[in-house]
Amino acid sequence: MIEQAFNAKRPANPTAGPSPVGEPGGPLAGGREAQGEVPGDSTEFGVIGNYVNGEWSVPKGAQLTDVFNPATNRPHAQVAMSTAEEVSRATQAAQAAFPAWRQTPPIDRAHYFFKFRELLEANFDEIARLITQDHGKTIEDARGEMRRAVENVEVACGIPSLMMGYGLEDGAARNIDEWAIRTPLGVFAAICPFNFPAMVPFWFLPYAVATGNTFIVKPSEQVPVAMRRIFELIQDSGFPPGVLNLVNGGRETVDALLDDPIVQGISFVGSSPVAKYIYQRAAANGKRVQAQGGAKNVLVVLPDAVPLLDKAVPNILGASFGAAGQRCLAGSMLMTVENAHKDTLDAVVEASRKIRIGYGLDPNVDLGPVISASARDRIGNNIAEGQAHGARPVLDGRNVSVEGFEEGYFVGPTVLDGVEPAMPLAQTEVFGPVLGVTNVKTLQEAIDRINASPYGNAASIYTASGAAARQFRYHVVAGNIGINVGVAAPMAYFPFAGMKGSFFGTLHGQGRDAIDFFTDRKVVVERWL
């Protein structure tokens, strides 16, 4: 409905003046195209409260924080910031619900998720639009995020098979059998980031609950609207009270979850410094932890890929500028090898100039705003710092203005050439639509530079050589490897990997790693006399 209203108000003959970095009418820069009045006042989505023990409430006396639409700089909701007391109420409700939920047969637990999946599909586009309004990403990016969320629910529906243990007759000795059984542990919680408000919680939630645990989601206070709608669907799915709980808040809420003795484990996605803090504090309190950190992902282009640039460049742009560069798999460094530099750089810049910038609900827009004014300013400072250290801004997205959305937090696609390893820009996770470019002499030099980074989230190579691809995937120290794929995002049945400073813990989100994280093995040695 929101998108329909938006489209209905578009001018019959919109004018789209060129932005400083692009041309009107191109494919990811543009000014205003099909843009009219947009929703954006503090009453549109009201006050976002908590869902605890099957009931919605706004904690009494809670501080209310404005939630802004990044494209308009207008508040469209308020979110209640939960205290430690409210967190304790949620953990106690989850603990009380655990025994009965654990005793629910896995096939019956799966049935709730089948119903939940149906509701997610029925409300798919509505939730995608909420993501765009809350986060700023394009509607297509939001739909892609929703698809990944649903896929994790689909995998968890197979919990009767995924949770199976194993056994061996006469495994210990004659007439003594031995079995390993998976068992849930109790209450778990996820502390989630702003960049994928619907998808990231589903790296954890379906697996935790399907295996028999109860769960608490703490969304980012910057993007709480979509998760509220999702929890309304959880309520409609019939999950018993206390099995799934939603608690909004900030630092105090997070620390309360980390310290609460009822919580058995914490899942987290965010920056590396915060991931390390989460890991240390939660582990010190005896909890299981999986903490996904930051990244500085590299895209490598070999000379043999130059004839294929017509296919590679759109992929590179999607990796670098999709979701305004605000994802942990974003390609933020482009390394060209040998004589691939000029052709690759020219093609990337030419295509980037055609990227259309605007409000993400406009289906013709390729690049939306970043999450906040402070993020926009920080990204601008990163660009300026790179320039001060000798990087050359071939394409500069600072000071971009979108007609009709002049107050929005927009940063255009930015390409800086000559980014050397010692520069701060080469080491900083910008988390914005900024691509640093450098040239190296050999593939081995590219691999060595990638491995010298403190991050190890993802790396990709563009090549026509199987030998080069194998050398790359074999030697690069990163959790997610792309071969002619810029965003090496694992499917739900594979773990979302990460190494070095990009991950703190042992077991990752998604797939069998998630099943292992949310269960423990009980070994039974059995003899009948």
C-alpha cells in the first residue's frame, strides 16, 4: 500500500537533474525520478514496544528514541529503550516456556515454522517496503533480504532430520550400546545490526527455536519497524507464549542480555570492536557466543578477465555499491593484477556514473541513502582522509543531492584509485558506497595483501583460469570465497563463515553450524541386565 501511494503521487513528467556523480536515467545516479511526497512523520508507525510472553507492551517509563527514514530525514516511529529490568522479564518468560517447548516433538515444532513461512510469503512485499523505509536500501535489495530470511525458515523446517543424533550397537563393548543425542540448552538471544534488519535475525532464530530452545531478538534501535511486523506474524503463527520474544533497546539492553544468567548463548553481527566486546563479556559469563565482526573485502581482477568485463563489472558494482555498501560482504577494495588496471578502472567508473540515486521505494532507483546523517558524514571523512593520503577520487560521491529528498543521507558511488596498503582507507571498514582501487603485479601479491589484513570475512576473484581460481581459494584466509561472484553470500544450508578479526567464536550462523551451536550432545552408554 505504501509503494502504491508513493507511485500514485509521482509527477507525470518527472525531471531528473544529474547528480555530481552520475547521469539521469542510468541503471544504480540521478536526481529525482518518479518521486513524490513520501510518508515520514513520527506517528506513521507509532511507538515500537516489546513482545514478551505472547503480549505486546511498551515498558513503563521507557525512554523513547526517534526512528528516522534515511531518505527523508523525518522520524516515522519511536522505539522504546528497554532497561535491564525489562530484559529480565523477557528472559524469565523464555525460561518458563522452555520445558514445554523442549518436550514438543521436533516435527510439531517444524509445523509452526511451516505456518510462519506461509505468513512471511503472504506479507513478503509489505515487509520489504518497511525495510526500505527504515534502512534506505532499494526495494529490490529489500526483497533479496527477505528471500534469504525465508530460506532460513525453510531449512529449519527440516529439523527432524537436522537434529538427528547417531548411535552404535555394541559401541562400548558386547551388549553395551552408545548413543549421541542432540539436546537444546534453554534461552538464547540475538543482538542484531541495522544493515539487514530482517535477514540477520534469521541466521539464528529458526535454528534455535526449531531445536527446542526459546529465543529473544534485540533488533538495532535504528531499524525496528520490520521486525515488529515479523513478530506480529510470529504471533499469528501460534507459537506458544514465551517461546519467541522481542526486546528493543540500546547499550543497557545489550549488557543486560550478556550478563543475565538465564541466557545460555548470544549471537551477534556488527563491527569487529563490538563483536570482540560481545564475545569477551558473554564468554566471561559462561555463555556460548558467535559474534560476526567487520570486513575489508577484496575483489581481484586478473588480466584474463578483461575480455569478460561486460559481465564482471555489473557484478563488481553490485558487490561494492549494493545496499549503499552497508553489508559485511561488500567489496570495498578492487585489486587489478598486471595490465588489467586501466580497462577495469575505466569500465567500473563509466558504469558507476550511470547509477541512479534516490528513494529506495522508487523501483527505478539503484542506490539509496546510508543509514544516518552521522554515517554520511563519517563516510565523507573517510573519503577526504583517503584523498589526503594520496588516493585519487576518480568518482566522488560526496555532496550528492537528490531532488525532492535534499535532507536525505545520500552518498553517491565513489571510486578512489591508488589506495595503497599503508593508507588508513585500505584498512578501514568504510561501510558505505566507496571502492578503493589498487594495482598489483601478481596474483600472489594480491593474496598476500588480503592475508595481511586483520579481517577475513570475504574475498572474490574474477578470472577465466581454473588454476588461478584454485590458488586463490586455497591460499586466501577468508571465510567466504567468491569465484567470479562478488557477493559470496552462503545459502541458508551453508554456514555464514568468517575468519580472523571478522569472527569471534567457533560455530557460525546458518546451516549445520547453527544446529551445533544451539544444541549440545548428550552421550548415553546403555546396557540392559
